[in-house]
Amino acid sequence: MNELSLHILDICQNSIKANSTLIEIIITEDTYHNLFEIIIKDNGCGMSDKTLSEVADPFFTTRTTRKIGLGVSLFKMAAEMCNGTFKVDSIVNKGTVISVIFEHNHIDRAPLGDIGETLMILILNEREVDVYYEHIFNNEKYIFDTREIKKVLDDIPFTDYSVIMWIKDNIKNGIKNLQKEVT
Amino acid sequence: MKSLDDLKKIRDASQSKVTMRGKNDGTRILVGMATCGISAGARPVMNVFVEEIAKRDLNTVTVTPVGCIGECAIEPIVEVLQGENRTTYCRVDEEVAKRIFNEHVIGGKIVNDYVIGKYRL
């Protein structure tokens, strides 16, 4: 996968399958310390210690259509390629936290890519889920929270396509401004 | 930058529209969005469908991300469900997605070049 936002989409699909009602995605870019950190937190069904020890194994999966599960292992590989670290913590019935750290300027670190598209697809999922997205670039911060949007929308469904387009533009511009103010 | 005020305008516009979005009427588009689909390029394909629906302001067509059906080698897979008919497309890219939308979803004619299966539910 050539964008980090594709990995994030992939990992969040796991959260949705784990019956989460809230997914928090926190991205911290710290160019002073050369760090790019991604934290994905959910309140889904969590994993037992045994599952947790197998989760990064490409030959472990819970799906039945195939014997291979590559999502988590690919993300781990992407981090380790960039002198980074990959950590999963999980408590059964409480949720799961994945934290991944990359070297910000590492030549193999993929760009974040179109995170707006990623969040849009999460929102369009059949199972309704709240998404909190926080993006920190050195001292600047952008926050997107579907719970805030819901307050404005009243009874209009989230899946109204004009709303979806607004969300995508909002995220895209928010992140663009973040990076502009710094450079 | 688009502000919350714009969102309020969208809300007010939508409230005046009569929306009928039941689960089984109209057209449902399903896009395979597991690891295999994502790495084969399903996300931009899904984006094409969302943009086309928003552009034409259709309220009888929905697009939903779904899991893996086990044919990872021919992803991205797109399924179009209309009434009792289910059509499965494989190796869909952005251009094919546009064709599927224009020729099949709007025009009602199946894009035979990319079909892997056509059967009744």
C-alpha cells in the first residue's frame, strides 16, 4: 500500500468488525524530533492475549474466506521499514489501541495520502460508527469529530451525499492549512 | 475552507428534499474494502461512485464498503444490486467505475467486459 491512510482504513475496518462505536485516530507529526506517529483507538470487543500474540502473523486471520490475514502485518512491516515501532494493546470487551511510529523523514515512509477519502469510507460503512480524527503538526492542530457534525445535522442522515462531500472537503482543507501554516 | 455554516445550508437543503432511502429499493453498490481490495485500489473506485452520486444528487443509489469475498486476485470487486439482480464486476479501476455508473446504474445496461458473475439472488 502506497499511502499510510490506506493502512489506516484497513486497520479501522477491523475496528468496525469488532463492533466499535467510536474510533479515534490521532496523528502526530513532529519534525523537530523527526517523528510521525499514528494512534488508532477503538472501543470494540478487544482481543485475548492469545489472539494478540498472533495478530501480526500473516497466517493468522479470523475471516473464513481465506487463510491469510495481511492487514496488520503489512502495517507493521511499513513501520519497521522506517526504523519505526509497532505496538498493539488490547483488553477484551474494552477495546484495542494500535500505536505506530515512523521516522518522519525516512525515505521509505509513505505519504499520509488522502485521509479524507479514508474517513469518508469509514462513515459510509453499514455499521454506524463515530470517528474522531486529530492531526497535530508540530504546534498546529486540526480536529474532526462526527459527534460534533451530528449536533449540527439534527435528523439528516450522515450518509446524505452532499454531507459526505462537505466532510471530505473540510478534512482536506483542514490538513492543507495545517501544513501551510508551518512551512 | 468550508465552514460549519455551509454544513447548516446543506442540512436545510436536505430537509426540504423528500428522501426515500430504504434498504431494498433503488440501487446498491458494494465495493470490496478489505486488505486485498484496498491494496488493489478500491478506495479511489469507491470515491468515484460517491462523487458521481453527489454530483447527480441521486437519492435512490447508495454505495457501501464491504469485506472480502475470497477472490483477492481479481480485486477491486464491485457488486451492483438492483432489485433481485446482482452483478459482480472485477478488476475495476476509476475509469471502469465511471463506465459502470453511467452505463449500468444510470443506463441499465451491464458492462459485459468486466463481469465475473451474473445471477439472480
